[in-house]
Amino acid sequence: MASDLSGGEALFQSHGIDYYRIGNLQLSQAAARSGCDLEQLVAALAILPRRQEKIPSSVRDLTAYIQRRYHAIHLNRLFVATRLARRVELEFAAHPACPQGFSHHLNALAEDIEIHQAKERDEVFPSLVYGLRSSQKFPVLRMMIEHDGFAEELDSLSAMTRGYTVPDDANTDWNLLCAT
């Protein structure tokens, strides 16, 4: 649902649902785990339009889709968020809610994700397209473990911003940072 519905990822995030790590749960289980109201969540999901772009069925097209739909977008969001975080840290350095060190954290995460994506693009995706041999299963497993590590890193970022909330006196940059 998160990827099939336009705005699905943002809706799940706003309800405190980590669709990546608990994507195998039923919606009622995910809602209960996050403490959100299931009926409200279902109503909000019902009005979201379906994405026009279908997920490809061939491995070759799927790897291209992942690179276009996720790799490029994730890095772009991280670069934008890093710039916003730097501005917020400079302008609100004395503010008690300012997430000091956030830009450094984001920059390190972006560097790690760039390396990770390069490994997927150069090693894992070609092995999937041309046939996965048993000797190539370790790189795929390594990528999955790295994905879990990135999810934990996102938890750290969420904690630094108190769940991506902004104080009442936050400026546009701070609001955009927590919305990105």
C-alpha cells in the first residue's frame, strides 16, 4: 500500500508506521503497534489515488525502476534535508529544540547510502538480471542487512527531532526539514 498509493509513504509515516520494517504485518497489526486509530487510517488510505506507474514484472525493468523511483529520490531528499538542517542549526543554534548535529548525521547517511546504492547498481542488480548464482547470495544478504541499518539510522534521526516535530517558533526551513 505504501508504494501503490500516491502519498502512501507519507501517510504511514504520519501515523508512526514504519512500512519498511513492518510491511509484512496486516494493517490492523501495524496500526495497533503504532498506536494509531485503524478506522482513521483506513479512511485516509481510501481517498489516496493509486500510482499511475505500475511496478515492473521483469527483473531488468524492476532494477531500473528501483534506481529511478527510490535511489535518485532518496539521495535528492537527503541532500535537500542536509542543506535545510545546516541552515536550521545556524539560525537556531541556541534553541533548546534545535537538532544540533543533524546535518552531520544526514551527510554521513547520504555518503553511506551513495556507497550502498553503487554496490546495488554495480554488483547486485547485474547478478539479479543475469542470474543469481549461490556465490552471489551473500552480496544480496549484505544489502538487506544494510537496509535494516539505514532504517535504524532513520530511527535515530526521528529521535533527534522528537518524531520530526517542530516547535511553534520554527521557521519555514525547519518545517520543511521535518517534512522532508
